[in-house]
Amino acid sequence: MNIMVVGGGGREHAIIKSLKKNPKAEKIYALPGNGGIAADAECVPIKATDIEGIIEFVKNSEIDYAVVAPDDPLVMGLVDRLEALGVPCFGPRKDAAIIEGSKVFAKNLMKKYGIPTAKYEVFTDAASAYAYVEECPLPTVIKADGLALGKGVLIAGTREEARAAVREIMEDKAFGKSGDQVVIEEFLEGPEVSVLSFTDGKTIVPMISSMDHKRAGDHDTGLNTGGMGTIAPNPCYTSEVASRCMNEIFLPTIQAMNHENRRFKGCLYFGLMITKDGPKVIEYNCRFGDPETQVVLPLLESDLLTVMQAVTEERLKDCRVKFSRDAACCVIMASAGYPVKYEKGFEITIPEDLGDKVFVAGAKRSEDKLLSDGGRVLGVTEIAGTLSEAVEKAYADVKRIHFENAYFRKDIGQRALMEG
């Protein structure tokens, strides 16, 4: 069976390592992949957003199954194009991927169907947004409508910061057309939880919960990043909270999308906040989270390819999805200066016995060397019976991996250990 995985980061490396466990996965192509993924799949230098290039590759190759992992090609309709060629896919079609592609759509969907989320207003012109931030409660959250590489959400503690956020998104166009509309919403407080889920549009199966660490510096200081580390399960996601989420958020979201004739099939990610009034949705993603995938999939005891095919064929209710009761910790090793300015091109050395525990995000091959080639370079994941053991083992592994300019947070998992 020939499988194509679209994407080239640590998330895709984790997906590919899991898919490889199935003996049916004879050949895996990664488009574009990266220098680390090249050890587990054949990398094809076609960007994930090059829809026509991907279609041409598929026409000239024998692809039996495709996994579209990143948000951009999903929102651009790659799954629709692949299905039109007769290639079964894991990932939502364009009309369902809008749940991440437009925050305005997502907020309006939640409002219409009574799904708990922050109160909000939508603005299509800067003048109205400026007027609103002069009187709204502070702090407030200002979001670009469209995709913005995870950076289109700004928290304003003062009127001046709120005005600056509106200016950056709507007038300076820091995120391009994604800033044509903004959502300004109330600031929620409470612990955050990430819950990825498998769904075929009829059945929804939540994966194990996780906790991301977004800030660049220890103790949640510094700039927001794509994620500096993750742990699973999240101690704030109790069985009581899980039950409420299923009844008040997960099932109603699937039903709402069906009512809108936008059946969602793939991985639906729920970014949640556990407030004093109960769990509320901060955001939806139409795909596996990064780096959450690096702790969630290593804990999956069921076969990933089998589960994905059950989603594609709308028979998830008959598929057994089981997760380990162990804990996992992933520490991201980045280039110093990320997420702003950083150097790359440094040789990476990874001990051979750590191969299965390392998910490479930003690296390239040069002859027989692996060189750093991005802000987030790789993630190191360890599993153990307790979270404290998993954290200890992950940091022991980090000390054995070397590249010049390496930077990592030293407190991944500490908040969870305190809350647990």
C-alpha cells in the first residue's frame, strides 16, 4: 500500500512513524517532508500548499491513501481534489475545514447551536473595531479571521494594546487577507486543554488530552510560539470535565456541522478552557495539533492506519480506539532566538537509540549530515508510568542531542505536575 502524507514538520513525522507500524504501509511518501522524515519516508520536494504540484504527483504515482496534515492545504480544498481523482483521504473537505479557516464562521456556528464559547463581536472595518475597543472590558482578545500560522491571536491588556492589535491585523495586514475581518472576544480564565478527536461525521472518539506550552520562555514568559513542548494526559481534564465536553461541545459540534451540510471527517481539534462556568471552546483546528500529536500518537495502542481508514469509510463506531494509561512528555528543541530571528545550518547529532523518540520538524540533509533548518528543530518524546518519570526521561534525552544554538524550555510539564 502506497501512502502519501502531506506536510513537513514534527507532526507529520509523528504520523509517519505511527503509520509505519502497519505492515500494509509498504511505501510512504512525504510532501515535502524534511531531513529527519527522510529516514522514515521518501521525501518529495513539493510544498504542502502547491495543490497543482501535489495533484500532478498523484496522477503520475500509484497512491492508495493520503493523509493531509496541515491546515493550509485542507482549507484550500486538497482533499476534495484528491477524492476527485479517486484517492481516499484522511482529512476534512474544504467546506468542513472552514471551521479552522474562518474564526468568524466558527464563532457564529457556536453561537447558533449553543456551544459554550467566549462572548464576541465581529468587525469588517477598522473604524468600527477601534470604536469597540474603546469601551469593551479589558483584557480582551483580538483574532484575525483566517489562518495566520497560529500567530493571529493577540491579547490586549490596555486600550493602547487593543488599538495596536486592530492596527496590526486590519490596517498593517500583518496576516494578509486573514485580517480582513476580526473577532474581538471576552478574555476567559482557567487552565487550557487540547483534545484531538477522530470523527467520521457520525461518531466522535476523543483522543487522550494534552497540555501545550506556547510561550518561548520558562514559566510561560516571552513570545507565543508554535509550541515549545507538550504533556499528556492533562490533569485538568477530569472524567467529569470530559463528560461535559462530550455532551456540551464535541457531539453538538459534529451535529452542528452536519446541520450546515458540512460533514467533518478527519481529526477535529478542540482548544478548550476550563472556566469557573465549565469548559468553553477557545478554538477549533481542522487537523492534528503540533506539537500535541507528538505526545498523543505515541500513546495510541490501536493501529493508526486502521483508525484513519475507518474514519474515511465512515465506520468509526465499529473501530476499537485504545490509548495507553501511561504519561508522555515532549520537549521541543529550537534554534536560539525563535520565534523571531535565529541562525540555522548547524549539524544535529542524535544517538541511534533515540531514533524512535525524536520527531524532526526543521532540518535538512546535506550529504550524510542532518542540519538545523528552522525555528523548531525537533521534539523529543518519552513515555513512562507517571508524568514525573516521563518528564525526567525526556530531559535526559535532550541532554544527549546536540546542535549549536540549541534552545529549549526547562519547565515542560511542571505546571501539570503542580496541578495534578
